Amino acid sequence: MAARTGNEMSGPALLLMGLAMTGSPVVASWLMAGLTASAAVGGPLLGALLDRAERPGRIVGRCLLGYTAGLLAVLLGLGRVPDAALVAVAAVAGLLGPALTGGWTAQLPLVVPPERLERANALDAISYNVAGLAGPAAVGLVAAAASGQAAMAVSVALLVAAVPVAWTLPSRSRPTASVRAGRAALWRDLAAGFGAIARNAPLRRATATSMVSFSGVAMLVVGAPMLGSALTGEASHGALLLAVTAGSALAANAALTRLRGWTTSPDALLVGSTLVLGAAMLVAAAAYATGLPGLAVLAAVLAGVAEGPQLTALLAVRHREAPPHLRGQIFTTGASLKITSYAVGSALAGPLAAYDVGVALLAGAALQALAGVAYGLLSRP
């Protein structure tokens, strides 16, 4: 929880820091894009190392320290070091980002028996939502009371606090073939992880849908501070809108954990929640056009109602379809592809939001619709 909350704080804190110190939404969005763009490279390699490690928690702990060091470098260098250099530093740190998401989730079967995995998966998804609630809320409150730099400092402290927990994650009772294999087999393991996603139809469909959808979510996240500024005069209120989204996502996932079995398949839940997310972004665009803060809050609630079940469904598909010896790779590779899609969305969202926040939000809604189309096309025999 500490690691994920610190991670959820880092993006909004970077946005607020970039806006405050450069006055440019383009620079702010590129800093966040730099932090997320390199995940596609780091995720598969981290997954292969996790699958081969007898103590995968030790790798997660080292990744936490490396990610923290990158954030500290951006924090200390902003305003003193050229922006391009800081974007490069953020990109290096971003190589380790998937360890904070899929790296933890892939260890879930090590700590719960198979009959409890469905409920544990929903609770694990709730941990993302709690972090998503606490992270933006903390950024908004700390930035309002002090500054964006102070919010980043809190993010760094939470990441460091998680290291001892990662270090004590369980070891594997019996080494897998990947653990026993030599270093020469690492690239074969990487190819096997990508191949498992490409050949498995439900995994391929869920991965593609989530990638397109998450690039649209970036439009909402990047546009939120400017939406808050347009409606209330305070950019920090946009971060609080993101906290509202996370709160409603938490409530939606809490309702899922009360069910003994979903009334629909996780695959159907994935595409349905994606379309609801698109509707939420249309409401957010309407809030900007009309200047009504109430509509913005409604959009934030609706987005959370969609985001929570969407994540739970995606994790359930991965747990259901992933071969045990490739679980780490499938989770971290899937996470890295989502994060990289988010980076692409962030890079596009900055110029769009600088031109018009409403245009950025409409683009996010269009991407959710495109994700639904991708799901339908990949569902054909």
C-alpha cells in the first residue's frame, strides 16, 4: 500500500511541480511521459527476473530504491537542470515502474491458496484503488498547504517505507525451471512471455483493450489540474477530482469482493467498464464547456465506478490465463504495456490540453470507444 500510494502520488506531483516551476503544461506532461514511457522495456525484463528468482521480493525492493532515486533526482534538479535531462532521468527511473504494480501482483499466488485467489485478486485491486485515492488526495492537500515539491518528498518517503515489506515477501518453495536455468536462457524466457500473451486469445484481447483505454485515461489525469483551475481557480482541486475517482473505484471494487462469484465474466466486465469510462470523460468535457463543478464531480465518480471493476477484471483474466512459470512476465509485461500506452497518452494530452482542455477530454472519450472496438475485433473467431 505504501509503495502504490507513493507511486500514485508521483505522477500528479510531477505535473504540479512542472506547472509551478515552468508554467508549461507541455513540460509537465513530458516529465510524466518520461517516467512512464520506458516501462515497455523494463517490464518484460523485470518479469523474467522475477520468474527466475527464488526470492522475488528482493528484486522488488531493489526496484523500489532505484525508482525512488530517480524521483529524488527530478525533485532536486527541476529548475536547476535542463528539462530534457530531467525527462531522461525520469525515463530511466520509469524502467523500474512495473515492479510497483505487476511486480507485486504476480507474487499473490505465493501468499494465498488457489481457492482464495479470486477474492484476494479483488482485494489486491482494492489496494490500487486505495492508493489511487490517497495519492492524488495527498498531493492536492500537501501542494495546497506547501508545494508540489513537498508532495514529491512525501511520495519518496512512502516508497522507501515499502522496501522492508518487499524484502520479506515469501520465497518459492521449489525453484522453477526458469530459476534453475542459466543466464543464457533469459532471452528465451522473455520471448516465451511475449509469446504467451500473443498466442492466448483472452490475454491478447484484454491486453490490447487495456492499452488503448489507459492511453485515454492519461487525457483525464493530465487535464484534471487544468480542469480544476478552469472551474475553481485552483489546479490542486484537479488532483482532488482524481481522489474522488479513486474513492468511487474503491467503493465499486469493495462491492465486488462481497460477491461469491461475479454475475458476468471478467472479460465482459472489462469491456463494459471501459465504455462507462468513456461516458465519464464526455461528462467531464461537458463540465468544462458549461463551467459547472458539479458535473466535474459527477464525471469523477462515474470514472471511478468504471476504473475499479476494469482493473479487477483485467487482473482476473491474467490470473486465470497465465501459466505459473510465466506469471511474473505476463503481469509485468502487461503492466509495462499499459504504462507505456499511458505515456503516449500523456505526451499527446499536454499539447491538447494546452490548446483546449475540452478537446483533450473528448479525445480520451474517443480512445475508450476505440478500446471497445478493439475488444470486439479481437473477439471474432
